Amino acid sequence: MQLQQLAYFVAVAEIRHFTQAAESLGVAQPSLSKQIRALEKELGAPLFSRARGNITLTPAGDVLLPLAKRILADVDTARLEVRELAGLVRGRVRLGATPSLCAGLLADALRRFHDAYPGIDLTVEEGGSRDLVRDLTRGLLDLALVILPLADDTPLVTTPILREHLVVAMPSEQRPRRPSMTVEDLQGRDLVMFRVGYDLRDSTIAACREAGFEPRYAVEGGEMDAVLRFVEAGLGIAVVPSMVLAGRPGLRGVPLTPTQNGTPGLERTIAIAHRKDVAPTHAARAFRETLESYLSEAARDGSLPPGVRHLT
């Protein structure tokens, strides 16, 4: 099995057209088809179904595709790592982060890293924690800022770095009855809910059920910015990280506190993660050090957002 064959296979699997895949790779279509056939012969199973001009993956192709992508990503990472060891000043960091972190703390840390290492290419993938864990596991990211806990069988190394209180976001013109709210106070209220895949959705629903009720949705399915805009428009309230309300005068955040009967308030732990089986590149390690240094300084001088605590 050759890397070139895997690259050809991935191209056809993503484009679903042999001629267009060959053009995207800059090779002749007969050559690409020959390599695909050689790969199928070696694996002992067809990878594509070619019925009536439609290209679809066979069950064997479905199994191979994520593995092939991961192998190619690891080879690319190895190539960059060797170049760094050879003294080249260029490199790459592919970082995943949740939308709340992208809108809050991450921008200043990225600026500090870019100033210190201007030759390093930075790519930031924004998504829910579950999506980031999946992409990191598949080798599509070098590092990710994810929400704990993760599944026990997740092949990642995680280091907790922040703990953050969650608050109830509501339009600033609304006056809460008390300075804080409990999970029970969400009962019967219209909630603006995140899409499936957001850890905030899961933690909010779980907290409501632990308190003995099912949440009621005014609207659901949004990303972070959409959820905040819907709340500003008066569609409902939402449970969000405290840091995302900075710079949004149209919103106020009401702390979620424990109740006397033991129902806890809501908070979350943020960790930096990388794969167990692949050591982070020099560039990725440099970014991690920059981020941890930035957070330590922000904690010392009191510039972390309200409700956010540094753990390391």
C-alpha cells in the first residue's frame, strides 16, 4: 500500500468523480484509476461502487476512508516536524477551539504567538467539543481546547487549564428577580438551545433533568453567535459561558448557583488535548507554552473574564 494510492483514494472519495479527482491532483485519469485498482487488489475488496455513473463508497471504502485521512495527516505532520528539526523557521499549528473561546480568550493568545513566531502558519477550527475531539483523534488537528469529561476510551491526553462558570444570558433590559438563578428557575422558561453536538446543550439538558423537569425550547439548533443574537432579540434565555458576554451590551448574565436541596450550579472545565500516539510538533508545543504563559499572566493581573479561573 502506497501513500500515493491512499491520496488518490481520498480524492475520489471526497469528489466522487474519477476525472475531476485526477484533475485536482494534477495526474492523468488512467493513472489514477490504475492506482485505485492496484489498491483494491492489494486489499482484496472493491472500494467504490460505480453504478450508472454514480461513484459511492463500498463498505470497505467506508472503513478505509477515515484511516487513510489519518495516515496522510500523520505523514504531513511528520514531514513538518522533520523540517523543523532541520532548522527551518516555518511550521504549522492546527488548533481546535469552541466558539466561546474563539470569541473570548483565544484571540490575544494567538496574537502573542504570532508575534513570537511569525513564520508559523496558524489554522483555527471552530466547533463543538465533540466535533473537535473527533477531528483531533483523526489527525486533522494538532491541539484542541475541549470540554471535560471525555469518554474513557478517547485516545487523547488532556490537561485541564480553565474552569468557567456558566450563566443565564438574557436581554439587558430584562431585570432578574434575584441576583442569581438556580437550575430550577429555568423550568417553564423559553430556552434558546444550541445544536446537537454542543457540550453546553448536553450539560444544560442533564442539569434540568437532574432537577426534575424537561427544558422548554423557544428555538434550537444554533451556533454560539446565533444563540446570543436570538437572546438579544427576546426569543428566550440561554445557558452560556460567562466569557462570551464580554462586549455585548445588549445582554446580561445572571449567575447560576446551587440550590438548598443540593442541585449544583453549572460550570465547565476546559482542557488542552492532543493525541496519545503522536507527540505534538515543536510548533504545537510552542503554542501550548505561549497559551499557558498568557493564561498565567492574565490570572495574576486579574484580566481573566469574570467567572473564569486558571487551573495550572
